[in-house]
Amino acid sequence: MKKAFLAVWMLLLTSVAIAQQKNEEALVNKIIQCFGTEDDSAYAMLFPRFDTLWNMAQRYSDTGIVNNRRINNLRSNPLNLQQFDPYYNKSIIRDFKFIHKKGLDSGIHWRDLLIARFELEKAMLPRELVGLEKIIPYRLQGYIFVQDLLTRKIYCISIKDVHGFNNQWYGGRIVNILEAESIEEYYEKLAAERKVLKDVLIAQLYALSDTIGKAEDSMALAAAAAKTPKADNPLSVGNDDDEEKKKPSTNDVVERKLYTGLFDGEIKMELYIRSLKGPCPKPVCAWDAVYKFQDMEDYVVLDVTKSADGKLILTEEDVGVMEITIKGDKASGEWSSFKDKTTVDVELTEKKEVKNRKLFMLDDILEGGMNFGEY
């Protein structure tokens, strides 16, 4: 009995040691090692346990009203913390197996990968996770570039949910892998992959075998995406006809413009507007948009209409409405609060050079994807 207890205890100690990595580099190396050995058990141990995070949230204490309100938001829904624990969130391991198989189908030699570099940046905090920053001060996302030593090809692996707390590093959920030598090339390949995925799903729906044959290299990806719930699979594009009819796609976009400037003369602001095709005889029949202020974690999707005098009217539900006039590369107008009728000035200038990954991210938000900030 005593020997059995010691064996279990040593296993637990070993598990903890696996989970705790001393820095981001050690964590990245461990993740690639897990893919090389196809060890999903070791990979699962990299993630923080729910009971650890929950105890940290319960123990957190602060005299400030705002900080207490933020941590109480986290305490009010334990499910938001369970998403980081593979024991509760099975899609973490499902994604691991999916990406591993996708790599094999693409000719990647997982055991012969050399890490070329990695780029991690601060991840934006979605509204439902407000308060997480009180127990996890470092939350990163980014990219790992690896080289297949047998083929000399470079691949980009996108990664999220890298967490740093108590001087240790945890997590590292793999989102996708594509052959690419830069982040910009990764997003170009991702856009093409999503288009192929969508074509394959449509072909499956209507039994168009010739289209499926053309997309042979992406069949494994499409099959996995079709089986994985959209909420759990960041690569999923969905195949709901009604959903597709409601949401404009990037094929409907006539023009994209990103504006930056000041709200009320001092608050930095971003506004992204897309002009869209439609059933009307004019080149542009509709618009959609998102905006973000410097003190906001996420972009907010806006409802857009055009007034008789040519102003764009951008409405944030239950919050306020902004009316702007666009002249050349300038956009100016007023924002009004629904609550107290306060009105402030808005002065913006079009940003001429915007990275492809930024535009892809903003399009993804508008089309119902994940709001990852600078993802």
C-alpha cells in the first residue's frame, strides 16, 4: 500500500515538473518535442489545471472596487477557467491530434523539426475573461517558425493561450500549421486554405466530386473541420447556408479602409470600414465596420447605414452612435452616447499601409471569427 502511494505521488511530482516551464523558450521547445514524439499526454500536462486557477481566483484579494469587480466577473463563471484545462476542454487534445495529422498529410517530418525562431506578443483579453489578468499577468499568442531538416522547408505554427504566472509558463494551444517563412505569408496561405476548405465543404454538400478531386491535398483538413464543432475549431468555416447568406464574405468586399486618430481629442481610436457589393445597381450597396479605443481589449462590430446627405452612421448597440463624413483620406464627425446624450468629436486619417495579417484579422472579426486583437 505504501509503495503504491509513493508511486502515485512520484507520478504527480513528475507531472507537475512537466507542466512547469521556466520561460517561453522552454515551453516552445517542449511543445515541439511533444509533436515530435506524438505525446498528447505530455502536451496536456503543459496546461494549467482548473483547480489551480480557481484557487488563485478565490484567494485573490484587493481593496479597489474596480479590481474586485473584475475578479468577481471571473469567479462568477468557472467554465471560463475550465477552457484552459485539457481535462475539461477536450478540444485542446483534439486540436493536437488534428494538427499532427495535418502535418503528416503535408509531408512534415515532426521528429526532424528545428525551431528557427518564435514570436510571441500580448494577447487581447475577451470580455468573458475580464479578471483573468489578476491571476495570470502574462497571456501571449504568436507564431513558431520551424524547419524540416529533411526537406529544408520552413513552416509557421500559430499558437495561443501561452500563460505566465508564478514565475512559470504554461499552455501553448496550437491553432494551425502552414508552410510559410513569414507571418504575412502565413496569412496569405491561411486565406487560400480557408477558401479551399469552404469549396470542399460546399462540394461535399452538393456531391460535386470533381471539385473534391481538385482539393485532394486538403481533404484531411476538411474532414476534420467538418467533424469539429465550430466553437472548438478555429479553422472551421461552417457550412450553414442561412449563416452564409446573412454574413458578407471577403468576396463581396469592394474596398477596405483603416482609419486611426483621436476620439474627443485625446483618446486613440481605430476604425475599420469595408464597402460591400450587393443587389443594388450601385458599385457599393452596404458597409460593415469595427472600431476600438485605446482602453478597450477588443474590437466592437458596428451596424452601418448611410444617411441621405452621405454621412456614414455607425451604431454600437445600446452604447452610442457615430456619424462621420469621409473626404479624401479624412473621416470626421461626432459620436453620441445613448445613455447621457454626451457628444464628442472624432477626427481620423486613413492609414495607407496596413499589413495583410491585420486586414485578415479584421475581416475575420466582421465575418464572425475570433477576436484575437493583433493575431
